[in-house]
Amino acid sequence: MTRAILSCTGLDKSLGTLAREVAIRGAEALGCEIICPVLLHNAPARYAKTLAGSELIVIDGCPTRCATKLANQLGAKIDRKVLLTDAVKASDLTLEPSLSLGPNGLALAQRLVDDLVRELTAPGQYATGLPTLEAPDDYLTVTQDKYQFRIPTQEYAFTENDTWVRIVGEQAFVGVSDYIQQKLTDITYFVPPASGDAVEQFGELGTIESAKAVLEIIAPVSGSVVAVNTTLIDHPELINEDPYGAGWIAILALTDYAADQELLVDGTAYAAVVQRKAAEEVG
């Protein structure tokens, strides 16, 4: 599988300049094509073959996420997202305010590229700690009385056991839905699966606990555990705060996703499941 990079072009901001530098260095390091966002917007057919046959890496400078929104508008599948505002906050380097990158900006650009290369060329090995999963932009909302349950419209598949899977490259992030975290209320304890464990679809993938109940996390797909979100051990509340992003549970190396898909549902179908469950609880 080849790769392609789509980057924002906010060159009136230092983050835009950083995004451009990361895209150029990343393309050179990974040997992949850079997609021009202006040309993609005006003549999407130019990149139709590239998008269909490549893993797409999207680099956004700021929370506006122009590159991500463009990719979503065209129905492109995004395999890896990098949001530079988050990267700068997490770094010990202060980005210079000028439009030309200074020593800190250049060092940060290279660090981000090095991390990206390690993650993509050695699945499951994360040199700078845990990988990040950016929460989705678009949701369906199921309303029941005073409660509202959010369900991503793209990139996520669900089980009726209220777990989700999101495929990134050859691996799968898994977690629990907004519906179930609200049902549990404040989550206070997380018992992770063991890294390296093999799990079957609908097998156990750790547990989470609140004052209301202990929930066994049901694996939405089969695979082996290559990473666990150990941050949740000290901060299980992240599952409540961001169930589709920072509150992910584990990453699996997929075993047979083609077969697993037969027992998964998309966001629209899962919304109907949530609507039914919520109505039954009230009734």
C-alpha cells in the first residue's frame, strides 16, 4: 500500500508553515506523494487514483482542520491524522511566532516526522509514548428525554454491545460508545487487557467500572493487542470526556476484519440500536 500526504496551506500562520514543513519532510522520508489541497478542491479527479490506492495522512495546522474537512467532503478515507496545535502543546519546544520556521520549529517538524515514520513502519511501536486518536468531526445525535447520545457518522463501526472500532492502516483502535459511558456515569476504574493478548471478536478486552456497574468491554473485532491506553489507568474519566478520541481502550492488529465486518453495524444502524435501548430503559 502506498501513502499520500494532504496538508493544510495556512501559510499566514506559523502553524501553517510548520504543516508544510512536516508534509515535505514526511513525503521525503516515507517516499509518498503530496496532495495539493487547492488542486484537490478544484480538480478532485486529478487525485482520484491516488486517494483510492493510498493510505492518506492528513496534517492540519489548527483546530479549523481545513485539510480534514476537505478530505471528508470528498469522501476520502483518512488513515492517519496529525493536528499540530496538539503536537505543539505536548512538546517541550516553543514554536517561533514568525512565518519562517526557526530552530525550534525545524526541530519540532523533524521530531514529528520521525514519530510518524516509526509509527507507520513499525506497527505497535510508539517511540514517544501512546498514539493519539483525534475525535471525529461529525455525529448523529440520539435524544431521549434530557440525554443526548453522539454517534460518529464516518470511520467508526459498532457492535450492539456498545463498543466501536476505527481502522487506521492495518490496525484497529477500539473503545466504548458515548451511550454506554453516559449510562455508567462517572467511570472511576479501568482494567486494561494485556499487551500481546489474542482476542476473538466479542471476547473480553478489559473492564471499566463506575459507581453504578462494572462493564466488561466486548472486543468488536478479533486480533492481538499491540497497544493499551494506559493513560486511562490514572485518568479513566477520559472515557467519559472523549469516548471516541482520547478515551480509546486498545489497539489491535487485525486477524480477519473481512469476516468481523459481517457482525458490525455503521453509525446509522447503531443509532437505531441506541434509540431502542434508551426507550426501553425509560419504559
